[in-house]
Amino acid sequence: MCALPTLNLDNNDNIPPETRRVIIAGAGPSGLLLQALFHHRNKSPNARVNYDVTMIESRPDLGQLDKEELKAYRSWMISLAGHGLEAIRSVPGLYENYMADVGIQLTELNMFMGSKKISMGSSGADDENETFIVDRNFIVAALARYAKDHMANSPYYSSKYETEMLYVDSENQRVLIRNKATKEEEYLPYDLLVGADGIRSTVREALVKRHWDFELQVGDIFQTFKAVHIQRPDALSPASMSILTASIPSFNGFSLPETGDMINLTLSISRNYFDGISDDIKSSDPAVVSKYFKENFKAFTLTEEGYADLAQQWVDQRWNRTGMVHCNRYASLECNIVLMGDSAHATSPSIGMGMNTALRDAQKFNELMDEFDDDLERVLPRYSVDRVPEGNALTDIAMNWGCIDAKVAMRSRLGSVVRLGLHFLLPRFVMPHLLILVGRPEYTLSDIYNIMTERGTLQKHRAINKRIQHEFFERETGMVKEESSTSSFARSLVVVVPLASCAVAMHMKNN
């Protein structure tokens, strides 16, 4: 086991702070927020440790771009709710000076059942519990801009963008990196390595190699989807989120508001239904796709230009899939590694809590550093104990909130509509829809998981979803062949012949 640096806890002011080398792999929300939190720790007059942070990121530094340049890096709109907001506000001035104008505050939640719209209005969105809809890359750019403005001249900060992390040598506490432009490689030593490097995490591989009991699952959300940015239709208010059920045959989805009076429309289909959808929606011809949406999209009407824009974006992109990650631990004392964000718990966007949970990871790690006086030998195990339930609750809820079976899913959504109505009429006696509670900071994801387990929703959907996914895997891989008429006849003989034999035997015995 690699020894951690010893920390002198004596309050003698003459003892200079210890320096610890921290490498953060991944300049996403959790990695960048943790970097800001380390900087804030270094500024404390009572700091016993100076954290010398190096950021490693394979993509460009979005913090160097102005608003116009950033538009070229537009991503998808996601939720920034109570959990994530509290985490961001734990760094003084970060929200007020860098993020206050990045997103749109959500004031309305709609549910579309085909063409039928059920609106909860501003009261349903709950004004006391802020939820913003933001572009993921705009949040990243704001966090990176904070680093540029506050840390550029710090001796305890450096960044290596457009640099790949190739390998983690945990035994010698160093990482191998390569500059993408020059192809030069070098080893960097560390005292703490933070894996915030996404679904295909290089840092996480070190835990796979080091710990025989480390459990890791990497898969996908069993959905195929496309997402487009289009002009807001008149049917939607500028600050509304809409859940779309059966908006086109076999598809569900959601729309989220964007700046510039736009919406981000995402439509997804379970992989087991994909082969059965119309060839028109799979077409590479924008005119064919536009006509299909005009005739089949039920939720709201677009202008001619809107349909044309949607269709062009639709054919210009591939069918997308996204991943899920489950781990049974998020830290290793032996490797001096901690995992955050997608490297620990990549998830479906269905409940809008992926980035919020990633930001919360960084905040909670920092709080443990306060609680245990920077003693990583106590912080790392406790972080894993505290965050593993939250990360796995996130992934399980997001995967099994809905059901892959279309009939069961429809019944579940109808039940949600009934609950929405009952809560509106009897708010003191009927709990709000869990989609609202899930973003409130007073509820942990484990709390929501427990409520759904007590109701039996998760167990029911999980059993159906796992069965469908496994049956699809069997057919996709050729383990189970598609049934032909011949095989069907042969299978019937397996049942009929023994029954006939038994009948003959019984007849002979009786005679």
C-alpha cells in the first residue's frame, strides 16, 4: 500500500502547510467544481495543506471561449436542480458571478399523452425549489472560466487540455499522459488522483486491476434516441419542461427550454422496438422525415420552417446511445484514487439528476475534508460509504423509473397523471409526483429510491426491464434463433408426441 503523506495536526502557526499533488482527470462538472473547492481550501488562513492541482482533459478548454465561440460547442440541455445548485454555491461567488445567467429557470411542467396536454403550471414546478435548464457545456465553460480568472496565476494550479491520460501506475502513484498535438508523453506523480473522466474512465481501470472485489458494470440505457434544437412552438411556454408520451408511434421523449426562444427536443425508443418503426423516420431524406413528423407528431405543431429544421438536424446525426455505470466502491486507499461523476455512476437522463449528482460528489468530498481535517485515510473510505448509495440509487431509479414494456409504461404514466391531479386537489394528503421531489435537496436519491421501493414500482419495472433486455440480448447475439415454422412444428412435437405416447400406454393398460 502506498503511504499517504502524514499531516501534522498541531496548530503551531510556524509550521508551513504541507503540499499535496492532486491530479484531476476530466474537466467536466465534478472535476472542475472540485478544482475550485481545492483552490478555496488553499486560500483559507487556517489551511494545513496546499493542494497543487493539475487538470488533465482531452478536449479544448471551453473557459477560453466567448459566448459566440461557445455556440459551436452547444451540447444538450439538462437539469440543474437543488443538489447541484447547493454544490455550486459552496464556492463563494461562483454561482452569482459565473452561472446566474447561464440557464432558464423552470416554472412549468407539462405531460403530453399523445396530443393531450396536462399542465402543472408554476405552482407545480414549485417556486421555492429552484430548477434551471442549462446546456451542459455552458456549465463546463462557466466553471472553466472561474478557473481562468481565479487560478491562472496560482502556483498551485496548472491545466493540460487536449491531453490524453493513457495509463495509471497506481503502485508508483503516477499517470502517463500524452499531448494530442505534439504526441509527447510524460509521467506525472500524484498524492491523490481524482477520476472524473467519464464512462470509459482510465482512472477507474486502476481499481479494476488492484482490487479483486471491485465490481463494475458498464452498459447502456437500452434506448436509441435523437435530439434536436428547434424554435419554440406556441404550445409551450418559454420556461416549461414537457414529458412526451406516445408523441409519435413507439417513441417517448421530452422537451426542455433553451436560451434564444428555442427548445431541445429529444425522442427515444427502446431498442427492442426499433426494428418495427417506420422506414420514413429512419430515412436520410429530410423531406421524408419532415412529412413523417407533420403527419405523426401529436404533441404540438411546428411551423413549416420548424419541421424542415427538425428534419435536417434529424438526418444529419446518427442514432445515439448513452451509457450506464455501476460500481460498488468509489475510492481506494491503496491507489489513492477517488471516482466522481460519470466514471462512478453514468446514467440515463430520464430523471435529470446525472450532473446534479456529479456536482454533489465534489461538494461532499470537500465537506469530508473539512470533517476529517484533510486526513485522506479517513476521507476516502467514508466518501465511498456515503456516495455509493446515492450513485447506485441514481442509476437504478433512472433505468427503472419507466418500464420498457409499452403497456405497463402507459399504465404507469396514467397513474402519474392521477397522482398529479390528487396532489393538486389535496396537497396536504397526497405526495407530489416524485419527478418534482427528486430535485429537492432535502431528499437524497436514496430517499426517493426507498419511497419507490416501498410502493413496489422499482421492483416491478426492474423485473420486466431485465427480462426484456436479456431476451433482446439473446436474439441480438444469436444465442436464441428467430423461430421458423419448421422449428415451431418441431417444438410442438416435443410436447405432442410424449402426450400421445402416454395416452397409448394408458389405453393399453386399461385393456
